[in-house]
Amino acid sequence: MFYHLLYPLHTAFGAFNVFRYVTFRTAMAALTALLVSLLLGPYLIRRLQQFQIGQEIREEGPSSHQTKRGTPTMGGLLVITAAVLPTLLWADLNNSFIWIAVGATLAFGAIGFVDDYLKVVRKRSLGLNARSKFALQVLVALAIGVVLLWMAGRGSFSSTLSLPFLKSFTPDLAWFFPVLVVLVLAGSANGVNLTDGLDGLAIGALLIAWSTFAILCYACGHAIVADYLGITNVRGAAELTVFCGSVVGAGMGFLWFNSHPAEVFMGDVGSMAMGGALGTVAVMIKQEVLLILVGGLFVVEAASVILQVGSFKLRGKRIFRMSPLHHHFELAGWSESKVVIRFWILAVLFSLLSLATLKLR
């Protein structure tokens, strides 16, 4: 909104020319999101407490987590609000990618909201069953894939696949592209959801991943930078940097309340929204494969669950003390804060490795 209202004034007042720069608007969006999150957070927490929207803890989980029973959940509503509002204020709203990113955030957030709502109403740790949740994720992801494929048909997007280390190999997926989108978005949403189990763990890892994608969005959307790095130039993708900045600011504000001991939990409404949006941005800037490395921590957490379930069904034995992986280390004697900080360090390492691949092509 500010871009459309204030930038046209640059012809009369030169200072307003600053609104044309993505970097300036990204910084302002991040600051706005942080401010919204910090100001709205206490109010939201009070309202959640008032409506008795508290977290239910699995009986089979670590015993130390039983003290968290009743802590307000669905705090992801704060992240979504603080991310979407500044995006609408500072981004170029004529950019289709912005609306797809916002739509993905709200749609995946809605799935998480239903899941959280059912948990609160039933007063148990299970919400939507796995089949229903996955079906809704596939439906939303498929819709996004179809929209992007339609844009590709109009020449405003490309359905090709970009692979790290293989600069010249960019196969056109054509009608298979929506299937790729489903795999990426569902995987990303569930990976983040499984990681959200300790105070500050998921939102801290998300801050690192979203900061990395802010850099990638700017690079992919800048023709000269993209050509220098040997990555696919996506026209209009630089505007997504503003969206990434908003999410980073919102995440920092939420971490203020979610740090140990947490005053509020993100809930599925937040983890689904952030995970689905992250996958959507990755697809739009043609870095869906690199997302595996950027979100390496989420991949490891999800893989630990898959391996644990598979091993138990096939051999009747567990690989880890408990899955997801962060619970394994808790039961091994690590304090919750130690697990969180060490996993954040791993997330930073994954981020640095992913950025290092930009010139290894």
C-alpha cells in the first residue's frame, strides 16, 4: 500500500524515490512486523488464556513436558498477522508472487487452525487425523501448482526445474510441475510441524531459513546477480524479499514470547502456515531442491519420525529413544535449552552450506 501511495510522489519529492528499492521496503517490513508482533503479543496471549486455549501434552512424551500443559497455543495467529499485514503495507501489490505467498500462508494456516481447534475442543493432543490433514495440504498445494502452471503458460513463470551444481540442466516439468509443488509444500509444512516441539526451536530455525530465502529471493529476482551466480532469474521474484523480511520480523517478535520458558506455543496454525509458505516461496524462485538443504534441520526431524515408525513396524524395534529427534536428545539427558541452541547451530550450518552452493555450479 505504501509503495503505491508514496512512490508516485517521487516526481515532486525526491526523497520518496527510496520506496522503489526492495531493500528499503524489506527492512521497513521487517521492523513493522516486529513492532506488530511485540505490541499484539501480550493481548493475544491474554485472550488465549481467557478462552482457555491451552496446549494438551501427549502422555507418551517426555515427562518434563507435562508442566507445559495448559500453556496458551495457537500463537501462530500472531506470526501470520504480523507477517501478512506488513507485507500488504510495504510490498508491490501488483506482483502476483506476493498474493500467492500470502494466499499460501493463510490457506496452510487455516488447515493448522482447524487442527488446533479440534485439539482444544477435544482436550487431547490429536486433532485432524493424518489422512484428512494430508488431503487438505495436497488440495491447497495442488491449487498453487495449477496457478503457477497457468502463469507459465502465459509466459510470466517457468515450469522448469533448477538443480544445484547443474547450471545448464533445467528440464521442463510441464504437467508434472503441480505434483512437484505438492511434494515440496506438503513436505515443508509437515517438516516444520514436526520440529515444533520445544520452546523456540521451530521459530528459531524458521528465522534462519527465512533469512536465507530473503537473500535467495533478491538474488533470483535481480537479473545481473542471478546471471553472476548462475541461478535462474525469475522476473518479479525480488518482491518476495519483502515478504521474507516480514516473516523474519514476525518470527523475531514471536520468539520474544516463545523463548524458554514459553509464554505461548505456535501451534499447528503457525507451523503449517510458515512451512507451507516457505515451500511456496522456494517453488516460485526455482529453489525447491535447495530447500532440502536450507531446511536441513526440518528434513532431519521429519526423517527421524519416518525411520522410527518404519523400524518399529518392520522390526518391532525403535532407532531413537523417541521421535522427532529433539525428544531423543532430551531423553539422552540434554536440557531443553541445550537441544534448542545446538539445533539452531545446525540450522545455521545448513543455511551457510546452501548459500555456498550458489557459486558451485
